[in-house]
Amino acid sequence: MSEVRFGQAINRALADAMAADENIVIFGEDVAAPGGPFGVTRGLLDRFGAERVRDTPISEAAIVGAAVGAAMSGLKPIVEIMFMDFVTLSMDALVNQAAKARFMFGGQYALPMVVRLPHGGGINAGPQHSQCLEAWLTHVPGLKVACPATVSDAYALTRAAIADPDPVILVENKSLYAVKGALPEPLPSVAIGTADIARPGRDATIVTYGAMRGMALAAADMLAKDGVETEVIDLRSLQPWDESAVLASLARTHRLVIAHEAVEAFGVGAEIAARMADVGFDELDGPIVRVGAPFMPVPFAKELEARYRPDAARIVEGVRRTLA
Amino acid sequence: MTAANSSSPLDLLRTMTLIREAELRLAQLFADGEVPGFIHLSVGQEGVAAGVCAALSSTDTLASNHRGHGHALAKGLDLERFFLEIMGKAEGMCQGRGGSMHVADAAVGMLGANGIVGAGLPIAVGSALAHQVRKSGAIATVFFGDGALAEGVMHESFNLASIWRLPVLFVCENNGWSEFSPTSKQLAADPCALALSHRIAARSVDGNDVLAVHEMALVLVDEIREGGGPRFLECRTTRVRGHFEGDPQKYREAADAARSEDDPIGRLERRLTADGVPAPDIEAATREAKRRVDAAVRRARSGTAPAFDAALRDVYAPSEAAP
Ligand SMILES: Cc1ncc(C[n+]2csc(CCOP(=O)(O)OP(=O)(O)O)c2C)c(N)n1
Ligand SMILES: [Mg+2]
């Protein structure tokens, strides 16, 4: 067991995977010599060489498009789009090419590729460097989407994404990169599509993922002071997502709150709410409450962004609403 | 390498006539309602597909576009499974999920036709990256139209290929039209100048002269294999039919398209005759192509409808393949 930062755990996962499989290559903007805009790929160039670890020009369409062609031709590319906001420029390669290649070519091609997308606010980066756009990608059949919240899961999900035969989007919350946590030995492994019970409880369930796991746990602490025991489910994986784990938790608590940093409307929470309103209808003793960002772009100023991002207090409010 | 790889003019004729007969049959099947959706034919452009693909080996990879029947067949795609696919049958190479705009065959390095203009360029660049990293000795090729030169990803792809000296051949089929608009109204630049500005050596050939296309492709493929980095080949050619089958073509004169003296098949046949090739050998190419197409269509008609559940299961790899 060692204490490492979230970003270092991803780095370790990348390095361990590359050491085990020479078909893995990494490319993206400033990922090689500079070590990545957030330092996540630091040291990989020195260790694995310039053939396998490459800086690209600022070409988001070609980065992901080339990953598609590389994956179809024997490599396992891992690419980084510096901020998730810039994935707008890669959408054809992701949505029309990567997501559909297996299906549309009748299973002739596997696309073992990983696209790393740092998302999220909290660093006053403004409307074009802070968004959580994961719901766009979970909506596309053929893509998988994972979003780790802990150091251990950062390692495990990165390894799982790389080992997966399908295109996997790794959504990494920027505010987590510097957070320290335990990286267990032997090194952890997690299957994509399995949730984690971050905290057990009997009175209400909070379903969350990514950086909001921390907020949800803080909310659960606050509620516990009033004797309300909240179960926190960290989805870890958004497509596929662990419907049975959420349903099982709902069957224990009968109250459901879904919290994410992304805009509330039409988000990941909407899908979970819709499914639970259907398959979990008989379990529900209160309204399903969503806690997400308001329907506005991410604002820049400290006061504005602080109010924009969902926090523990708002999750507490949500839990109280469904308990009322 | 060049001499060993070069195809005989009769081989090129056979490939072109196969593409022509296959596409004319597709046109008929489409008109008769046996081919669903919509199809883009490359009638008049067969010299490009045949000339370029004859310079490639089966381990070389190929990305194509919406007008990709010729590219696929020239790369060696199985003719029966080609018709099965375009007629929407389970036995098609894509199990009836792709159709005309998505024919692909992993066995011959065919990375797929593509319904998105310009999308094949970065895919070929990535495929070339794989060849470079894996030192496979193979190269990647991509066919695209003049219209794709207006897509932003063209620049990104040229730039990346050039910076990394990737083994990729960019082939622009300039047929003078993007859908219903002439290239002159769509593209400010000269195609070769676009490549040259990215430090990619560029050549332009008469795409309706299959021998010229083939000769030039052999040279460029050789240069690429020797580590010279990417190359660009513009093939000036003619889109004889509409943008898609059923296109009423109100936007142009029929004569603009169908100048028969430009037809790449007729040109090669006249050339072979002048060179003393016996007429029966020349005529055999079309006859044999018709026979193969007849047989393939017969087979395709007996294909079965794809099962919905099988399609639904194939969105992701089977879970036992996952760790
Ligand atoms: C991204 C995108 N935009 C528009 C279209 C519609 N479209 C299909 S083919 C075509 C024209 C392409 O012209 P060109 O690349 O010259 O190929 P050609 O049809 O002449 O062979 C257009 C606009 C498309 N399929 N994809
Ligand atoms: Mg054109």
C-alpha cells in the first residue's frame, strides 16, 4: 500500500500497461516531452521512447481519428484530449467512426483504444475549460465511459480501459489529479460496469461518480449527525453502468438522490432516474431527486463558479427533500 | 520491387471491368428495389481504383469514402460478400449492417468505405502510424474526393502525416464535383499545392489513364516504403453518373459527364488493340466480369435477412473477450 496522487495512479497504470504490451502507444498534445498538461504522462517518453510516446500538433480531430486507424491496424492507442471541452473537435472520430466500427463492419474490427478526457470545474477555468460533457458520450452506442473517483479506481479503471477490446473514454476530474490516496498492493483491478458502495446506509441512497463522490461522502457525514444514514454508490463506470447495484441499494433505502457535477438537465442522472422510476418503481418511497449544475455555462468568477458547482450542502438538501 | 509489383495492362483491364460491371448491376438492382438506401457509383473513375490498388499489397491498408465500391473491389474484397452486403444480407461482409457506404474487409486490409466526407484521412494516418510503430513494412492509402479537401481534418491529417513521416499515400480523386456543386466553387486551392504546403511531395495524373495512374502509384508507393514519408496523388477523373443513383442532375449538362473518349476502360482497350493484343483477350475481360457478377448476384439473392438480435449483441465485443 502506498500513498500516491490520483494523477500518479493513472501514470502508473499507463506505465504498467505499456511495459506489458508493446502495441500500446500514447499520443496527444504535450503528453510526451512536457509530460502532459496535468503531468499525468510524465516520464513515459523517457521510459518507452519517442516511437511509442508522442506529442501531436493541436489536432483533436486527427488525434482521435488516427487512434481509430491505429486501433484497426494492430495498435492499442491511448490518446489524451487536453480538456474535455475540446472533444467537440473529435466528435466525428468518436461518434461516427470509433463507436460504430465493430458494429458497422460486422464484427471484423475491434477498436481497443482509450481516450482520456479531463473534465470538471473548480479551477476557475471558465466556460470552455470546465465542462462535464460525459452524457454526450454515454448516449452513443459503441462507446464505454468510465470516471474514477479514487486513487485505487484511477489505477484499476485505467488498466481496465486499456485492456478492453472496445473504445473506452476515461473521464478524469481535474480537481482530483492532486488528491492523495492509497494505492493498494497487490494492485487493484475493477471491471468496467461495476459500482462501488462508498459508504453503506439504510435511509437514502446517493448515486454519484467522479469528484462528486467526495461531496456525497461529506453530505453523508453531515446527515449522519442528524441520524440519517445515507448509502453512497460511486458508479465508477457510466456506460455501461451498474443498474443492479443501484437497484439493490434503492431496495435497501427506498430513497434516491443522484448527484453529478454535470448540468442536471438531460444528464447521466436523467437516465438513472428514468430507469429507477421504471424497474425500481415499487421500491420508491419518495421522489427521485437530482443534484447537478444549473442550466448555464460554467462561469469564471470565483463567486459564480462556487455557486454553480453542486456541493455537499446541496446534496444534503436533496436527500432531505426525498425524505420529507 | 516496382517491376515485381506492377500489374499487366490486362490485369488492370480486368479490375476496371469488374468494377464497371458490378456497379452497372448495382444500378439496375437499385432501380429494381433490390438494393435499399442510396448508392454512389464510380463509373468513369475505375482507372484510379484499379491503378492505385494494383500498386499495393494485401497487407497494405486502405481507407475509402462514400464512393468506395471500386476501391474495395480493386483491393480484393470478395465479390459475393460485397453484393450480399449491399443487398442487406446476413452473409454480407458487414452482416448487412453497413451497406454500400461501409464495405470493409479486414482480410485484405480494407478499413472501410465511409459515409463521412474526409473521415478516412485521419484513419489512414493512424493506420500508417501502426505500420510505422510495428515496422510492418506496409503502407496505408486513402481515397477521397476533391470535396474532402475542404474539410478541416484534411489539414490535420496532412500535417500529422508529414511531421511524423508516416507511410501513407493520399489519393485525391478529383472528379470536378462535390455533390451538386463544381469544385471551382468549392475549393480555392490547387489540390497539389495543399499537399506541398505541408511538405508532402505531390503529383497529378490523368486519372482516366489507368496506366499512368498505375505507373505513378508504383513510384509513390516505392518512395513511401523506402521511408520517404507521405505522398499525395491527384487523379483527375470524371464522374459519369449522378452524385447518387437517381440524381436528376439538373445542375449540369449530361455532356459534361459522358465524354466517351475519356472512359478509362475504352481508352485502355484502344491502347491494347493498338499494341497488338488480340481482340478476344480484350473482350474476355468484360465477359468474365459479367459472368462473375451474375454469379455473385445469384448468390446474393439467396442470402438471408440479418437477425436483429445478432446485431444488438455486436455493439460491443463479447464480454468473455474483456478481462
Ligand atoms: C461530413 C460530411 N458532409 C457532407 C456529406 C454529404 N456528402 C456526401 S458526398 C458529398 C460530396 C463529396 O464530394 P467529393 O469528396 O468530391 O466526392 P465525390 O462525391 O465527388 O466522389 C457530400 C457533400 C457527408 N457525407 N459528410
Ligand atoms: Mg468530387
